[in-house]
Amino acid sequence: MIGLTGGIASGKSTAANRLRELGAFVADADIVSREVIEYPEVLERIRGEFGGGVFRADGSLDRRALAALAFSTAQGTAALNAAMHPAILKRLLEAAKNAEAEGYPLVFADAALLIETGFHNYCDGVWLITADENARILRIMQRDGLTRDEAAFRIARQMPDREKERYATVVIDNDGSPEELMNKVDYEYFKALSRVSAPDPAYELEEIKGVYER
């Protein structure tokens, strides 16, 4: 399993979608998190961390109330992560194992907090999508309708790319066009695929030499 990560507005989701188009299996941690938050053991931990006020009268989770508490402070966010991440990791590993059994040549775990949560320790490699901070700010402003300061604040709350690079086995720069990003993803995908399907270095170079120039 290969971990795929990148900061907000880095282009990680575009890279993940391209990997799916190429035939890889990509497990999305965001989707998994929406599933596991309803697990009884996760709900029990949430109740222990945040109290009964984040639950409705019928016992169901009030996600809006939870978000208001969890994301208002760093401590709250850490508490929610601690409650959910063990279940998310377990589900990602299960999905990866099933995908490998089904014959997918490459399996990826798409997680924004891959490194911060320690998920990278369970991966055979880490692909990091990076982009210039100013470009990311402009993307956030256009996408979410935020001010420059609000966009910059969102980026500042995340681990800097220079720290993430210490854990990455592949770094893909996304300062160009979407087409350039996809060409880079193609290159790294076929490079990784050739290593899995044919360990002969000469074959690997022959297979990938033209991809990066498209």
C-alpha cells in the first residue's frame, strides 16, 4: 500500500482521481471517516471525550454540534482524531488487503493526515503532492470564497510541506497546469507499476521513458 498525501489545495484529490483512471485502487480516508464515525466503539469514545451534548435526544450523533466543539480548539481536534483514527486505519488496511486480493496492481491510501496520524508507518511508500503556498491560497479563495487571510490560516494549521518531505518517497510538484500534474502522476504510476510487474531495470526504463514527455 502506498500513502498519498498533500496539504489543502495541493492537488491531492486530482492526483487520486488520476490514479483511479489509471487502474489503481484508492481508498479515501475522508470517505472512510464518514463510515467509521457511526461505529459503536467510535461513538462511545466520542461520548467520553465530548459528552452527551453532541448527541440528539434519540441517541444519534449531532455532527454539527460535534464539529463546533472539535474544531474550535487544537485540543478538541486532537481528541476527535484520537477517537476516530484507530478505526479509520483498520478500515483502510482492510480495504487495501481486499483490493490486493481482487488483483489491483497498485493500492493507495489517500489521507490528508497520513503523516500526522502515523498512517505512513503502515505504507510501503509515501507520495506527497506539493504546491507553492501562494498558488494554494488562490485556489482556496476561488474554491471556497474565503479571504486571503482565511485561506492562509487554513494552510498554517497544517504540517508544512518541508516537514512532510522527510517522510516522502515520491514528491510531485503541482505548480503548473492540471495536465502537467496528471503527466507527473502518470510517470510515477507507471514507474511503480513496472517495479511490481517486472523487476528488470531495463524494462522499467523502456516502459516509462516517454510518459513524462507527453
